[in-house]
Amino acid sequence: MNIAIIGYGKMGKAVKNIAKMRGHSILLCYDQSPHNHILKNIDVVIEFSQPDSAFNNVKFCIEKGIPTVCGTTGWLDKIGDIKKICKEKKGSFLYSSNFSIGMNIVYEINRKLSKLLSLYSNEYKITIEEIHHKNKLDQPSGTSISLANDIINSHMKKNWILGKSNNHDCISIISKRFSEEVGTHTITFHSNIDDIKIQHKSFNRNSFALGAVIAAEWIKNKIGFFSMKEVLKINGN
């Protein structure tokens, strides 16, 4: 499969290494928004750029009819526009705030646990703690926002806030930035009688890169708007 990588930072380089190990050809590694002539003979684009350029990059690729996998966070206020464009153009797009297979399993555990505890929402205070490297731009991370929104969708809490909150209906997201920390997320359901914790810790970027490449392999020749749920066959029940 011929792959183009848009956004050639640390994640882009990790994606390139994993893709080559899995037998794919990397025809393009590009650190700017693409031009009309630059995506010839590309089967799939993997996009890990910056929040201010991701929307235009994804829009361009979908309009060119190239299946696109995106892991850039911090631009989801425009994701509805991408869904609309994808539908109009019969394009192929897959987004995830975190491509780690382990983290996507944690997403599902978090959804199921929140649903199970929703009858006891008044008993539990929820905190999400995230630790990332000091150069990560978005705060809180897209992963933490996804975790919080899944809890809210279970009707266990009403909203989330960055920082500590004394509001029992609000999820507290504690965001920390340390040196070269790759990514640790801990969800704590705290009551007066017990704590329930879910934690995922990434040791290096290869966990994200592998998931992104697997997603790219999966999306080729498909039409629609997808997530890692479809890739990993998580039915959400």
C-alpha cells in the first residue's frame, strides 16, 4: 500500500517506521498542507499535523478521493463539517483521538463501567488525570475529552472542567505536562466506600503509530466516516 504522511514530527516518523516494517511504501512525508499535484498514486493518507491545519488537510484529501486517517487533536469543533464533506463526496475518513489499541480498549471499559455505575451517579466523584510531554499543545488532551464525553453520554455526569471541581455533577480533568512523558491516563471513580480506577500508560509512540497504520490498512477501499470502534470490532453494547 502506498502511504502519504502529512505532519512529519515525532508521530509521523514513528508511523513511517511502523508502516515500513509492515511492508508498506511511504511515497510522501510532508510537513505542510498538500498541493494539488502532491498526492499522486497515494492509497491512504495518515494525518498527524497541528490543530490549525488539520481541518484543511483532511478536507483536501477527502475532496481528492483519498482515504484519510487522522489523529490530530484540538480541532474537533469542525468535525461535523468533515462528516458532511465525507458524505457529500462519498469519501473515506477515520478519526481517533488516540490510536493505541490498548487505549481504545480502555475507552470501551470506561463506557461500560460508566453505564453500570450510572444508577449510582450521586455516590461517585470522577477524576481524569492525564500526563503528557511538555510540548503537547492541547490541554486537556483529545483522549481525556473523549473519556469524559463517554462518561457524560452514559448520563453519569453532566459536564467536565479542566482542573479540580467541587461540583458533584462535573468531571474533573487534571492535566499535567512532564518532560518526555508519552501519555498516561487514569480515570478514578471515587466514593466514600471505594475507588475504581482504570489506567493506561504508553511507553513509546509505537503504540499510537501501530494503531494508525492498522487503521490505514483497514480503511482502504471503504466509504464512510469511521472510528477505531469499527477497526477493532467494538460494537458498543
